[in-house]
Amino acid sequence: FIQSMVPVIAEILDQYPASPVATLDNSLISVSPQSTWMDTRFTPREGKPVEINALWIHALKLAESLGVTPPVRVSSARMEFKKFWNEESLCLYDLIDPVDSSLRPNQVIALALGLVDHDQASAALTTITKTLLTPYGLRTLSPHDSRYQGCFNGDNSYHNGCVWPWLTGGYIDALIRNGMARKEIIPLLLPVLAHI
């Protein structure tokens, strides 16, 4: 099965950066507005989103391990990914080129995939935990942001504060990757499980 997928993977890596929604800019992916999961006009995210590029680097690494020559070197993409670190907020920028320093949960995907060194990942997880974590998942925007809306009120609020439980998976993977014991994770899941 894996061998039959090698040409498919090569084709995806070749065609995605030339698609209507994405382009290869140096070693990272730049996207058109409203082409990420935060797809409303209130969160256009045109540029290089953190989660798209984390998944791009992960795909490059996987392809390389299967003998596929990726369109850019993994080491180059990882080096360029370092631009996402926001020293002032101790977390990752949500977007670069242009920089968007909004504190959003998309960075947990990069943390879960191990694309950030341990000290920075620990700092980012502390920031996320203090600011975005709720009993039911992660807020899509910091409550300290002037655009924050904690309750759903149409498209303008959809990704500007509302909680999305699916992000908990990446958050938990990031916590485990950065040393938290699995038994300490259980309390994070209980409210969501009780709600379901």
C-alpha cells in the first residue's frame, strides 16, 4: 500500500503549491484569503498560516522518509519556520508574511508535530493554557483581543473567540510531546466527554 501511495504523495507535493489556493514562497506555503479552516471573511488569513506550514513540513518529512524527493528541502522549510516564533508573546504567530500576532490555537498543530524546540514549545503551551483553554476546548482568539467574541453570533464571531473542541487533540498531543504524563491529561477530557 505504501509503495502504491508514493506517486500519489509526490503528485500532491508537486501540485498543492501550484493550486488556486496555495503557492510555494521560498520553502513555505502562502495561501489565498479564506482558504484555511478559519474560512470566513472576518478571518481571511492571507499569507503563511502556522498550521498549514506545520502540516506542509510534516508532509515533506514523511515524503522524504518514503524516498520521494520533496519540492524543497525539509531542513530549509524547518529553518524558515523559525520565523513563526513571537518572542514578545511567547508563542507562535498565527500568520507570517504578513505577520499576524493574534493569539490563536492553530499553533498547537505545530507544537504537536514537534516543530518547535522544547523551551519555546513549553512557553507557548503555557501561553495557550492561560489564555485559550476552556473546559470544552480552545478559544479561537484570545479574550484580550479587541475582536474577541465569546459566543456565536454569526460569521464575525465564528473564529474570533468561539471554542472548537477538535483543537483539543492537537493541544493534548503537544502536552504529551512536551513531557506531560498521560494520566494528567484525563481531567482535560472529562468536561468534553460529559458534554457529549
